[in-house]
Amino acid sequence: LGEPYAALLHSAYTEVSNSPQSPSVRLSLEANYPNPFNPSTTIAFNLPQSGRPVVTVYNLKGQMVKTLTNAEPYPAGEHSIVWDGRDQAGQPVSSGLYFCRLSFEGKSTVRKMVLAK
């Protein structure tokens, strides 16, 4: 951009800088791709701050199928994880509707995923 801009606060110019600040990142769980998938899919998510997110796959009955993250901290920003269509024991799961849940700092969000064999 290169051109200075001014932030407006109460109808008075209060700050001048060479570039606007980047928008804050919000917690989000993006749609997996591909969807439907076979045999694997990529799950993307955004974290507003560093921490330990929990990404878990559930079946239609609400039973936990697999936890995709470990206890390691992630930095703030964009991340992605690949789910290979296997459960916690390493066994392939059947075709059907699954839910991906991202939990972070007391908040959570869910997306639907379809495994089609």
C-alpha cells in the first residue's frame, strides 16, 4: 500500500502509519476438503492465540472416533490436519456422516464431513 492512512477516532485524526493493522484472527473451523472424501480429508482451522486446540472426529451417534491433535501447543494463526478416515485404533471407519469439533479456550465449533467409499 505504501501510502499513509489515518485512523479516525471521534472525528479527529489520532494515528498515522504506513499500513493498516491486520484484522484479528478469530477461532474458526473451515470446511474440510474434499468433502465428501475418500480416503482422507484436510481440516483447516484458525487460532486467535497460541494454545492447545483439540480437534476431534465424532460419528453420527455422538461417539468419539478419533482425536486428531496431541497435547502440543500450536501458535496463533492458520493450521491444517489430515484425517485418514481411521479411528483411534487405526481401523478404517465406514462410509457416513461425521462431525469434526474444534475446542479451544472454552469455545468450540463443529463441521459436518461425509466419508463416501
